[in-house]
Amino acid sequence: MRDMKKKYDVLIVGAGGGGVILGLLLARQGINVLMLERNAQFQNDIRSEILHPNGQKILDDLGILNELPEDIVYQTRHFDFFRIGKGRLCTFDYGDLPSPYNVAFTSLSGPLHQHLLDATASESTLTVLYGAVFRELIRHGSTVVGVILEYAGQRHEIMAQLVVGADGIGSAVRTALDIPAQVHQYPDGYLLGMLDRPQGFEHRARYYIGKREILGLLPAPNDQLYFFYLLPNMTRTTVDVADFQHIKDAMEEIDPILSQPLKKLTHLDQTVLRPCFRVRAATWATDGAMIIGDAAHAMNPHVSQGRMQAMYDAVVCAGVVQNCLSDGDCSGSVLAAFEHERRPYVEMLQRLGDEQTFFWNSDNPVLQFAVDRVLRTLDGNARLRYQVLTTTAGLRREAPFSLIDRLVAVGIFPDLWLKTGTG
């Protein structure tokens, strides 16, 4: 770690997915940045995630994508969707997307993030302070001018032209800024874990849906298979040994190919419970400060864009910050350009996540029928399937379906646009 100074251009609280990208982008513009991370080091946990094409482009622009080792990312092209006990409904092929970002990367979350953090070491104007805890803001009137932090048992006052809160769902910066926020925890969570990868998952993922039951299986690096299993109205404290065995039995029944891999899953501590949240902050920018990523707009994992949107926040934020620093004006009205650009897009994704939760997590037979009908339509309709795929991949800024598209998807209207090749 470089020596900590008393004043920086930008101070970022949180070295997560959005914070580390923002720090790299600003440092490469010659901006002096201090990044605070309360953890002394990041744990290499067992979680995995999909690095979508929009995130791949960001890392490519930073010169990082092609440096990712094979043991932390695995390329997946096909995603097969099944109704439990009734067979395949639809397949999405990332190869249909424009090159060069026409594949999904299943990445190991901890090692991927550590690789990004390692990239900060070569930036002369970026200092990352591990084990530093944000305590409060320093204000001059109504304008934020710095922070008080605790590091190595001592309190420090650090001044900055701009403070950025990238500190997650329970953001302490958002609270200190007195920004109202709706923080909603969904009743359903997911049990996550890793298995040995059986044959049949080479560059191919499976997603099973049933009566209030979801099982996702994604090929991961090092011959592993990442799984997530829906836990309706359950928390880690309510999962006992009997529940754990029931979950494993249910997974094996859904896909018998898991029989052998599941035998090595013997303890709950081999898994992680992921609760699901949505955050809607009333504003993202004030005089001298702003919030990004989950602190501003956490979303349901159904849309599979959480980290990607935090990274995209960083890209847009970096441009706004560069302008505000060069003009010497980091007022809320100037910083609001970031929120104006980003809010419509992330709110669309949040609505989409809520809609998918309503349909996909339901045990209502009518809703299940509607989901099956839509997926079967998508399997035979390249136009609608592409619109869904580009939304999931982060390449489309509008909702995947218009009202007419919805009627086509459930089989009420014929798809005239598909016949004419337009739309």
C-alpha cells in the first residue's frame, strides 16, 4: 500500500465490482484516488457468476479480459431451459450475438475480483486501503468534502473533492448522506455450491423450473459445476441436516446425472445461502458525493446483471467525474448527469427482475403454463429470442417485449414482424 495522504481528488468507499472498476478508470485518467475496503482481504468463496458480454467489453477496454486465467473463467455458449419432469422448453445461444462478445463467461467470483484488485497495484495514482472502515462524512455546509475513517485502530480525516459510495446494499455512505432508500428482501433465497462437473455440460448450462422450484447448473472452471437451488421462504438458520438431504434428493431427482457429484456434497458449510435484495435509492448524487452499484440499485439475480451494472455505473460515472473535476464543480446538479443516464436502464432491469420472480418462482399452474408457453414460443421465434438474449447479455437498453410482443409470446397474435424480417 502507498502512503496515505490527507487529500485526494476522489475517495471511493468500497472496492467491490463497481468501486474497483471506477478506481481503475479514474487512475488511468491521472486522477488521484483513495479506495477504502473494510475487509483486510477478499475471501475466495465458492460463489460463481456470469460475466456477460457488456461486462466483457468493459474489462476488454481496460486490457484485462484477455489476461483472465483459464482457472477463473469458463466459456459457455448454450443455455437450455427445462420444465422439471417435462423436458426442454427453449435454448438460448450466445453465439447468435455479435462478435467478439458472443459467449458467456462463468467466473469464480472471488478469484475474478482478486484479479481486478491486483490490477490496481500498477496504477500510480490509485491507493487501496484494506481494513479501512468508513465512519462518517465531513461536510462544509451542505457539501461533502471528505470522510472520517478508522484504520489500524486510529481515526483519520481524509479530504476529497468527491466521495463515492460503492459499499453495497447496506451502504453506510448512503445512510450518512440521508438518502432515503427502499431496501426489499425477497422471501426466496438460493443455495449455492460447486460439484464435480459430469459429462454433458461442456460449454452448456441447464436451467430447470418447476412448482416453486428452480435449479440452475452452470459449467465452471477447473472441471466444476456451479449450482443454485431455490429456497422458498428459507434462511440458513432454518436449513438443518434433514433439509439439506432433502435438497440433494430433489436435485438428483431433477437431473439424475448429478447422482455421483452430489455424493461429495456432505456438509452445509460446502454451500452458501444467497438472500436476494432490491434497492431503490431516492437519489444517487448530492453536493460532493454520489452512490453507485448496489448502494443505489441492487436488483434480483434473475436478471443476472448485478455486477455488470455496477461496472457499467463505473464507466458512466468516470466520465462525469472527469468533467466535474476539470471544471471544479462537483455539485449535485452536475453529478446528476450520471443518474440521468443510468436510472432508466437499471429501473427497467429491476422491473424485469420482479416480473421474472413473480412468474418463475410461482407454484400457480396458470402462471407455470404461461411461462412454458412463452419459452416454447421463444424456442421457435428467433426475433423474440434475440431480444431476450440481448437484454440478458446487457446489450439492449429497452425491455425485451413490447405489449404486442407479449401477446405474440403467449400465442394470442401471430408474429408479423418475423415474417417480414423487421422489428
